[in-house]
Amino acid sequence: MTLLSLSTLWAGYGPAPVLKGISLEVRTGEIVALIGANGAGKTTTLMTLSGVVPPRAGQIVFRGDAIETWPPHRIAQAGIRQVPEGRRIFPRLSVLENLHVGAYAQVDAKRARAALEEVFSLFPILAERRNQAGGTLSGGEQQMLAIGRALMSSPTLLLLDEPSLGLSPVMAAKIFEMIRTIQKRGTTILLVEQNARAALALADRGYVMVMGEVTLTDSAVRLAENPQVQAAYLGGA
């Protein structure tokens, strides 16, 4: 079942568009990867889906509703949450306070407590450090906190922007394992990731973006085997 679809979507920040009529879909339960060089439009795609960048043309349909004119808070309430590049946690707030920020729209206290327990079961280190200031965590722990904050609203679709950026290979591997666990627990994921090899190993399907356009789409396995993708994004191997 199609959860999200973008049809001929145009968007950008200034006179020149960044997204040039892209179309893609995400099906319920999938991990879908967006890969491409820096400046290809991957982050702009996520920002447009979140409502931060208003589209200039085209349509975004989420769970049967056209949401391209919705403000960010309404999109978040509908079940789309983004984990931004660079994590952007609140460094002076405690881990617990950061997580509570993610549940700001949750009016059911019982569901909020259940979401917190779910986050702590996924990231036990956050439970151990619940009273520690977010800014004192390691980079990997801050990434866990950023993901956990997004999960506090029990999103239907999670948008992840460069979750391994700045992390050691060991910590990045842990983050990718946790992303797989999040999917298995029922959350659909749209993933932007600089490590194309890891992204395709994790994803069910993928899209290749070049200068604001989708140039290729296929199963993640076939994309990883595609000679063009290998040469451009996988180091030729």
C-alpha cells in the first residue's frame, strides 16, 4: 500500500528551483533510500515533505490526503516526523526534557509514557542518562536522542537525514541496526544517507537524485548492482 507519493514536485529556496519535478513513492513498512551527490536535492526533498520548504508545484499525498499546502505542525500531527541533519538537539536540556519536546503534541499521557518506554527500550543508554544534559552526550548518543525525540510522537513515517554523519564506523553501524529495528517495530522510513553502500544495504528500494531530478529507481539490491551507481556512489566496487 502506498503511504506517501510525490508527483512532479518542484521546490526551492530562491529564484532557481532545487527540486525539478520529482516523483517518488514510499510504501507502508518500507525503508526507502534517497542517494545522490551533495546538492542533488535530497535534504530539500525531506524539508518539503515536512512543510518547511513550501512546494512551488506538484502534489504530496500522505495516507490519501494532499498535504502540499499544510503547515509543518499539521504535517507532524498527521504522522510525519523528521530527524534533521546535524541532530539539532537542545544541548542545555536533559535527555528526558529533549524527549518530552518530541511529545509536545501528544495529549494522551498514557500514550506518551508508552512512547517513552519504547524509546528507552530501543536506546537503553538514553534511559541511563535521562538526567544528563543533551550537549554532553557523544555524537552517536546525540543521534540516538534525535531519533528518539522523533519517535516520541509515534510517527507513521520517519524522515532521516544523514543519520551517520560525523559518526565512527562502529557507531554508524549501531545506528543502522537501530533503524532496521525501528522499521521492524512498524515505522516506515525515508532515508537520506551519505553512505550509499550502507543505505542500499538497509533499504528495500532506492531513488538516485541528480541535480534536483530522480534519474533512477529500483530495488536497493539492483541499484547496488547497477554499474552506474557503483561507479558514481559506491567507489566503483
